[in-house]
Amino acid sequence: MNLNPIEQFVLERIDGNLLQFTDSFPAASSHNLIYSGTGNVDWTTGFWNGILWLAYEATNEEKYRKAAEHQLASFRHRVEGKIETDTHDLGFLYSLSAVAAYRITGNAEAKEMALKAADLLTERYFDTAGIIQAWGNLQNPVERGRMIIDCLMNLPLLYWAASETGNVRYAEMAHRHAKQSAAYLVRPDHSTYHTFYMDPISGAPKYGNTHQGYADDSCWARGQAWGIYGFTLSYVYTGDISLLQTAKAVTDYFVSHLPVDKVVFWDLVFKDGDNQERDSSAAAIAICGMLEMVKHLPADDTDKLKYTSIAHEMLESLSELYTTVDHPKSNGLLKHGVYNKPRGWGIDECTIWGDYFFLEALLRIRQNLRMFW
């Protein structure tokens, strides 16, 4: 494999992390650009495992496969013990670990733990409302009926489970949730709410607000990026053209709010000169979503070239200006990310999902990447 300098840097940084993150995982975000270790209890631990599988796919080097497989026992323990599984993030956790392992190596044990995770995810589905509740106890009146745009990236676990078991109910739940997300999380101008509440009993829509954005009526950048990728993935699995059209619409809104260097601020309400932090992770997610989306647009769609060009420009900006290559003590890949600005978490730091999607984007440019989602 002939590596360019950025790819070489990424693999060297992963190699440097193999020992530290053998029986632990990088925290969700860094501190002074350095990840501490954490147990398999957060929503983000699958991203490190996904990074290892991507590295293995790119190089075919056994050290990455062995490191990824070593951690599967932790994911099995988590799902069997129902440890911090009261969340929709089971897709983030198990698509990039167990599903990836099964798709790449045929690991039957990984398949079974991923199906267990899918079953837990279905327990969060409210049939009348047609949504999967994001997090929290399903009886908690404060959280009850909350869907968030991030969940679009958890739906592929259900589509995969349907294909593996022949039980269409998994896919029906996922498709309905995607449709409800398009109906209520996407505003008329194609910006998005981060969260939206539905009445789980009557199914009636209630109201939208934010959890990580600047304001209830602003547009959280990472949420918009989840929409680009997530609606595209639901189209890939269902063939529902309306979801591809929604993906295009939210992409157009995202692109129309790019600053000069093509890396968005943490909320799209901000622009150059507002003295606000970027979110490099939102850019990395959007690149992956756009590159997937253009594969499915009709040949005569005049926007295909535009989206491809912008995605390449965004990736070039990340590669040239946003990596930690000039911070040799860092164990992260992509700086200038934001975890949760309103709560003061991980501001202007590395984020482990940002690192994952940056590597996925690099590999999407290089090769016909096998999708873990």
C-alpha cells in the first residue's frame, strides 16, 4: 500500500495507541489533545474498534485485526450484561465492532452479539409514534418520546439484522423512524432540530428543541451532518427515494453554511468572524455522507459533481489544517472538534468519532470501502 503523508501519519498514530487501548478505549473527547482511557461504558467506544477494522481493511495487517478482535469480548460482556445499553446508541456501538467483525471475518459470535444489540434497540421503539427513543428510561416522563437526529446512524444495525434473520420487523422499525425523522426533525428550510418529542401513546408530534446546539431554532452542525449520512444510509437499505431527496436537501443547507476553509462551526448559525469554535468532526461525518450519497444519485443529476468536489475540498482542508500532525504528544487524529459546547464538554479537542470518520473519509477517497454501517 503506497501511503500519502496523511495516511502514513494516521496509521502511525493508530500504531502508537494499540498498547494503551488494548483493554480500554479512548474517551469520547481528548483533554489537551490527549485521550485518556475508559471502560466500555460510553456511547463512543465502538469508534475505536471501527478505526481498527478500517486500518485492517486498508492494510490487511494482522495487528489491527487482532487488536479489534481482542476487544470483542468487552462488547459481548456489555450487551449480555445490559451494561449502559439503555440508549439508541447500540448502533454506534455494535455496527462498528460486532457487525464489522462479522462482515470482514465471518465471526459467528460477533453476529450473535450484534443481533442481541439489535433486539435491545427494538425495545426502544414506540409503535404508535413510529420512533426509537434516544436515551433514558422509557418510562421517564422527561425523556419519553424523544428522538434525535443522531439515531439515523443507529438504524443500519436494524437493517442488517433484518437481512441476517429474515425478520422484516427490524427494517420496518428503522424505515418508519427514518420517515418520522424526515417529517419532524427536518424543518421547512431543510435545517434540522437536534431533538424532537412525540407523544408515545397517541403518536402526535409535540415540539423540537436542542440538546447540543446553540439554540432550539438554530442548526447544530454535527446533527446536520448526521442527517446527510443517515438519510442516505436509510435510502441505501430501503430504496425509498424520498429519503435520498431529504439527504440532498439537508446537504444543500449544510453546504450553504460552509465558511471559507470549508470546515463548519459547531452550530451553523455561526459564520466567519463570529469567534466560535469549528467542529472538525461534523465536517468529517458530512464528507462520508456526501461521498456515499453521490454513489446513489442518478447519472444525470447535475449536483453529483458539485457534492463530490466540495467533499474533496473539505477533506483537503481537514488534512492540511486540522490534524494533530504538529502535536506529536497527542494520541488523536483530528483537532478542533467539539463534543458538547453548551455543557462545556470536549471543546476544541479531538473527538473519537471525528477520528473515525476522518479515516473513513480518507479510505473512501482511496478505495471502494466496505461499509460497516
